[in-house]
Amino acid sequence: MRIKILAIAGLVCGLTLQARQAAPGQIPQSGIASQTIPVSLWPKGGIAPSDLAGHYVFYDRAKDEIVVAYPASMDETNLAPSVVNKNAKLKSFRFETNRGTKAAITFSVSPVQGGYRFSYRVANGNGARQPITNLELVVRTSPDHSPTSPRLWRSDVTPSKIAAIDIALGTKGASGAFLSWFFVDEKTAIKPGESVEGFGVVTKQKPGISMMYITGGYFASRPEMPSPVSDQLIPVVSMQFNSQNVIAIAPKFPLGTARSVIAEDFYLGINRMMDSGQLDRKKPSLAIQEVLEKLQDYFRNVEGNANVPLSLSQKPQSPFEDALLKAVFLAMN
């Protein structure tokens, strides 16, 4: 059974996701540091038809569910919200989001003949509400080789220009591609407390900062609904809201990219990791302080550093810092 996430164009949106502590060398569960919920919150006591005010899709924060509620008369008329009888009987249903995972990613980047090998191990934390069923890693261009997959997982490469690409690459209006991994047997979904390795890709592209969208559970069928209602569903089923967003190292830069460009990407990306709790902003290690200072100098003094390789002297304080700084070093040299 092939199950792959449906990437629907949507708004730049989401719910604030708090980072948790992860094992050394793992990227904690996290997302963009500050996001907004794209629809109204569902009131604890429910809602009356007269109070809809043209809003038919809601988010129930307590249950992490999407609530759809609209006057039943819209099924027959498919009328625009302004002419619907507000006193009509309310029709509603719910479905859970696909963000109920507690993923942590362990990554490594190593030079190989003709490029770089990117390897990922994905764990789902104890207490996760859903198994991990899909991974979507954003890259700037399609890789030179097909992604590798664990047993009973499959992979795909899909070029795209949806908003989730912009968010991952940090560039408005960017085009890119999804490296997708999806299970083919429910038994191989990554259940809470389990981990799977073997996700990877070999490419000529140098490493940079991106995003992996991690989807949990399964996509339940939903009943037909009037178009004014289904239109409001688009942002809440978008990839950037309806998945766990994890900042990740990924193939990003072609050979020959200016050091200043790569340096600015990692500088901003490391700051995003601090905002999301993946790195400590209040007490950063000497290694992180050093790399930030040197990266900043590269894009502030473009001409002076154009041909200067990056050198680092401070010792990383964790396996995660070590993997991150190795990726920075490979990209800059």
C-alpha cells in the first residue's frame, strides 16, 4: 500500500511548537519558532449557527483536531456565506491532524566520490500520539541519485513551488523539491519508542539548512462539503501546518556557490535552531559562538573572504554540534 502525503498549497501558517530535549546527536521535536494558527479556535462550549460569521473550519487545540461546522442548508444550496440562513441546523464533523509524532532526527554528512552522502535516522518518542508514516525533506534541486530507503519504505522526488518549500529554504517564492519517504506496510511505520535508519541520498549539492516535514498517522477520508467550506480547509491540511516541522541539514547548494551565500544560510539557520530550542541561545557553547562569528564575517566581508577556507578550533560539546559543524565545514571548504 503506497501512502504519500498530499502537498496542498496553503498559507504560511502553523501552531507554535515547543521544542523538547532529545538524546545527544538528535534534532529535538521543533518547528519554526513562531507561527500562527490559520483558522479560528473551536470554543470549549461549541458554537451556534448564528455565531459562525462565515467561518466553517476551526482548530480544537486541546484535542489537536480540526472541526468543520456549517449550516446544513449549504449542502443543498452551496450558497456563498453571506446568503446562508444562519438559523439553519448545524452540520459538523471532526478529524485529527497528522502532527501527533514526537520525531527526533540524527543526521550525518560525509564526502563520497562525486559528492556528499546525507544519512538520517528517525526516532519517534515515547508518548507520541501517532506512528511516523511519511517524511518530506526539502531540497533546492532534485538530487543526482535516487534516495535510499529502509526495508519496506519507498522514496520519491517531487519538484514543487508550494509555501512549504519557501519556509524550509528560507526564501520567498522559492522552487525546490521534496525527497519523500513513505511506508508500504503498516507494520513498518515508526511507532512511539521506535527508530529507523537507512534514509539517505547521495548528491553533488553541498549541505545547507532546510526542513523535514514529518507526518503521523493515516489520511482518513472526509465527506463531501460545499466549496466555501472546503476552501477554508486548505491552510489546515497544508504540509507546513498538518505535520511536525523539524529543521534539518539537507542538500542545498551547487558546487561553486559563493562562500558568503553558504555562510549566511548557516548563520540564519543556526539562529533558527536557537529559536526552536535545538541549540541553547542563552548559553551557547564556545564552538557555536565561534562558528557564528566566523560565518558572519564571511557575508559581511564578501571580497576579503571569498577564497579563505573556514577553520574551526573550538571543540563541539555534543554529537549534535559535532554533526552540525562538520556539515558547515564541508559546505564552506
